[in-house]
Amino acid sequence: MMQRTEIEISDSIKMLEHNSLHCYPFDCFGNDNRAKIQIMLDVIKMNRTLAWINSKFLNSIEMLQTHPDNKLWRIAMDARNWLDGEFEIDELLFSERKRIEHNNSF
């Protein structure tokens, strides 16, 4: 398991903060993408542990399940897994809105 460098962490925080400003606010299921990014930022900035993530996002029944269906827990775990070097930061980013250029010539 590889730990991220300070530069990788700093760069990822900047990328996630930029993504938060430019992503679609909600996914197709109505989930708040920006709230998910804030969870990821908290996990990455504070180097949150698995135990902290479980206690924060899972209820007692979910803690007994192998793979709880809890979107906030999953997003926190994705950030933790990124910190542990399991994949690249690009896999955490949400689709961004395209800028629409208005052409005023008729």
C-alpha cells in the first residue's frame, strides 16, 4: 500500500475544489455531487482513518454488512482508497459542465 506524497495531496485538493465549482451539482439520481466532493476533501485533508469513516457514515446495522449500500460511506471510502494509492484522482472527479459560448452575431 503506497501513501500519497504531500504534493499529490495538495494537487488533488486543488483538483477536487475546482471540480466542486464546475461539476454538475446533482447526478441523475438527485444526489448532491458537491456534498460528495466535500466529504472527499475532508477525508483527504484530515487523512481520515477507516474507523473514523465507519463511525461517521455507517449505522450499527450497516457496520455488520460487507458492502453497505451507503453512498456517503462509499464516497469517503473512495477518498481513503485514493490516499492509500489504489487509483488515480481522475477517478474521483465528477463530470464538469461545458461552458456555452454565446455568439451574438445574427
